[in-house]
Amino acid sequence: MPSLTDLANPTRFMRLSAALLPWMAGAATILLAIGFYLAWFVAPADYQQGETIRIMFVHVPAAWLALMLYTMMAVSALGTLVWRHPLADVAQKAAAPIGAAFSLICLLTGAFWGKPMWGTYWVWDARLTSVLVLLLIYLGIIALWRALDDSGRAGRAVAILTLVGFVNVPIIKFSVDWWNTLHQPASVFRADGPTIHPAMLWPLLILALGFTLLALALHLAAMRAEIMRRRVRTLTILEAERHDRLAMQGLPA
Amino acid sequence: MALAVENLACRRGGRLIFEGLSFRLAQGEAIALTGRNGAGKSSLIALVCGRLRPEAGSVRIEGAGDTPAPELIHLIGHRDGLKSALGAAGNLAFAQAVLGEPALSAAAALDMVGLPHVADVPVGYLSAGQRRRVALARLLVSRRPFWLLDEPMAALDFAAQAMVAGLMQAHLDAGGAVLAATHGPLGLAGARELRIGP
Amino acid sequence: MTRAFIAIVGRDLALAARAGGGGELALVFFLTLVVLVPFALGPDLALLARIGPAILWLGALLATLIGLDRLFQSDEEDGSLDLIRASALPLELAVLAKGLAHWLATGLPLALAAPMLGLLVALPIEAMASVAATLLVGTPALSFIGAAGAALTVGIRRGGLIVPVLVAPLTVPVLIFGVSASNSALGGAIPFLTPFLILCALSLAAIVVGAFAAAAALRQAE
């Protein structure tokens, strides 16, 4: 049973992740295929919302993954700052674009769902607004990664930002809820909604699991790409130094 | 007290600057740190004062008790820590308040470096050499045993270099220690040379 | 230690008071923003009065955030941050001192100027006091959340726009409660004190979180 410290060795991680990745990707593909088949062809249309209810099957997992990936980033941030785990900042860097992508998917599907339901693409609904702010935080984190050259320093700076954001997300959610009830006392959107029919629940659960595996597989692949990018960087520097030395030896002392 | 550096390695931007560096600097001793550009003189100074994290090895101050190393060290780096908009005396008074352990007053320290007349002149108006002397006067306003100087003689003329050498000698005689990165001679009789890099 | 704290506050205030120090520039920027809004919306005084507190709060928010990247960067560039790091004063308290000076030089003048700028957007007299009060207790949160962002970007040259990008999403709660407390004076269901006290709590929390996060970031810096 490999422990977390064994995984700290990037070589070991590369080997394990290479073995794991096809299985995860395969399982994600199968689950997504089954889930989408059930969602599109088996699940009944909603008696109120009609066919548009099928958007939910992508929308809800995307929202859940946007939050899950941020939580993973916060744990990785602790890994960088407290435990100084060498893979933690790689994990964090790899998670940010995926989380941002799922936030965006959540917002876009929400807009397409909102048009037939509410008659408009966007309402300042508390939950939509919170996801929008989450997307902005993701984009800020990505911007900070790109702005700092040195990966070690960038990793620590981004870890601090991620944790500050993590403390802030519940506060933002709370204040947006407060703001929303203040401005929209009679929302068209019922917060709890009708209880979901089992014929819709099953495809939703299968798709949620499938998307989660997809996100984890993407995350693993992105981590591998980042590790290789850093290796290329180190090798390039070493090569430049070697040429430097050769050039020095060629010169008279 | 003694500054003990053991098996120190430094990596910056993926590049290994130096490794396996060990030395000891006791009170009353001086080390002239030499080496070609890029050998890691400034990096070593940054490591000793805790601004960089070592790749391997350790920097300790023996016999300091609970006092953290950065609080026993005076650093005069390339960046001189002076605010151009403030006067020389104002800059020194700020340094004294921040560093603690007050020794000379700002006016007396400026006297010692031969700049009594610039106390209220904004530092931005001074020449590079004068500015350097104001920065070095910081060593005199607070009492700290270890002086870490990065190119202390840069931009100074011969008279000023002799003056700075005198300040360092007085510090050594009073039981202090000096670690100075330098290209030229320091003008200290008992200074050891530590050459880093190839 | 107290001496070091006071010295940092005093030095930063002295620097802010110099030409180009940033203190008065934020105020001018605030005025400019408030003047621009009616040009965008039209001179409808009833509409302006209704959104007046929101305009003032947005103006104060932007005026605080833009320029915050210099908070630690100027000290890093000239080496005085090394001086502060070498102090016996814990870095958290040094950040507190710098944030306090920043607030005294920007947030406080903005809060005091807000009622006068309120005249431009036809803010009723009774709302002016509440806008000023909310800005008074809300701007420290902006200074300190911003300080964390400024500390994170201390090594970036020309990082001007990145601090507002990092920090603005985190200021959403402050904006919400600041504006709704100000609006309560214009009538509405909620009493002034409910959002106002939450705003105070947010400010206190931001001071603590901001000081610790900024100090942690400055320790990592290079």
C-alpha cells in the first residue's frame, strides 16, 4: 500500500499515475456513456420543465466538481505550506484550470437552462452568483501562477491565496444569500425544489460519479504534464550550463 | 557567539549555485567573501540573513540563546533600504526604531561617516557615494554583533573606503564580526578570505 | 517593539504625504469615478439618489485597490523590507502597521470625503452619515484584504492590475454589507444596525486574516 510519503517521490508518482490513468479514464468513459444514455433516452421529461430538465444532468455535477476541486486545492495548499509535500503545488497548479472549466460549464449550462425556465439567460440568483465569484477566484489564482516565474515561490504564494479564498468562500456564499433575499424576495427559483424522481436520480448519480472520475483523470494527466514540464526546464538549464562550461574550457585561462 | 554555516547549498531558479559550503565566524573575526560574478556571494548573504531558504545545510548562531539569527545581524545589501523622499537623519531614525538596541543617535552616526551637513537633505538628492555612506551609518545607530555587508566599498572613494575600514576595525575591536562580499581589498588586517564558486 | 510599530506607521504616513505618495491621488481618483457615473447614467437625480451609496462604495473600493500593489513593492525594491524583516517586531505586526498607515492615508480620507461627493449624486442628507460611517468601518477590510494581495505579488514587476484581480472577488461581502447598511437610511425593511454590525465583524476578520496572510506571503517572498 503506497503511502503519501512514497508518492512524494515524483518518479514513483509518475509510475503509479501512468498505471492508474487508463483505468480511471476508461471507467469515466463507461460511466458517462451509461449515464448519458439513461439521462437522454430513459429518464422521463419533467412534467413542469419538459426536456430542459436534462441540462441538470451536466449542470449539477459541474457545480459539485467546481467546489470539490477548490477543496482539493485548499488541501494541496496546506500540503505546500505545512507539510512541504513536493507534489502539493503540482497538484494545486493542475487543479486550478480544471476547476475553472467546471465553474464555467456550470454557469453556461445554468444560462441555457435559465432561458426557457426564467425567460432570461442570467439572473442574479444567489447560487449562480456564488459560482460566478468562485470562477473569478479561480481566474485570480491562475493569473497569480502565470505572473510568478519561480515555481517554488509561485506555489507558496498561490497556496496562501487559495487558503484566504477558502476562508472567504463560505462568507461570500452567506453574504450573497443575504443580498439575494434582500433584492429578490420572490424568486422564481425554488431553493429546495421538488423531490427528485428516482428515474432521474439514478442517471444523475451515475453521471456525477463519471464526471468526478473524469475530473480526477484530467487532474492526474495535468499533474503529469506539469512534472514533465519542470523536468524539461531543469534539463534545459543543465544543458545550458554544460555548454557554458565547454565554452569556458575552450578559452585560454 | 559565533555564526556557524554548515554544508550549505543554494539553488536559485533551478540552478545549483554552490554546495557543501561550511565556515565559522566568531566574534572579533572578519571574513572577506570573494568570487567571480554569479558565484553566489549575494545569495550566501541572503541565506545567512534568512531571506533565502537553503537547499541543504544550516545557518546557526551559536551561543545566542533564544534570539533568532536575523535579530543579531546588520545587513547592508545592494538595495540600501533608504527612502529617497526622506532625509538622511529620518532614514537613520527609522532604522534605529525598527532594529532596536539603540547605539549612536542619527546625527552622531552621520558625523562618523563624514556627512553631518546632509541630515535633513532627502536621500534622493545625494550622490551614490554619499548615499552608500548614509546606508553604512545604519550600522552605527543600532548595536548588532554580526555585520553582513554586500560590496560595502562600492561607489566609495579612497578616503571613504579608509573611513569604512576604520568603522569595521572598531567594530571588530569591540567584539563584533564582519562578513563582507567584496571585489577589492577590505583594508582589514586580520580578515580571512573565503572564495566561493569555481 | 512599540517604537518599531509607531516608526513604520509614521514613516509610511510621511511618505504618503509627499508628492506622488498616493494618499491624495486615491482621493482624486475617487472624485473622478463619482463624476463619471452621472455621465454614463444621465443626470436623473432620482435615479442617482437611489444608487448613490452604491456609487460611493464602488468608487471607494476601486480607489483603495488600485495602487495597493505599491504597498510592499516599494519597500521590497529599495530594500527597506529587509530592514523590517530584520526587526524584532513580528512581521504580522509590521503588516498591521503598514495596513494601518495605508488606511489612515487612503480609507479615512475617502470616508470623510464621501458625504461631500454624495452631494454630486443627490444623496439625501440622512444617508450621508450612514455612508460615511459604513466607509469608515468598511475600508479597513479593503486595506487589509488588499495587503494580502499586495504581499503575494511583491516580487512581480509591473504587477499593477493583478492585485485588484486577486482581491476584488474577496471584497464582495464587504461591498454587499457596506452598501446595504448605507441604503437602510434611504428606507427599506432592514434596520441599519444589522448589516452595519456584520460589516464591522467582516472588517475585524479581514484585519486578522489579512495580516497573517500577508506576513506569510512576505516570508515566502524569494
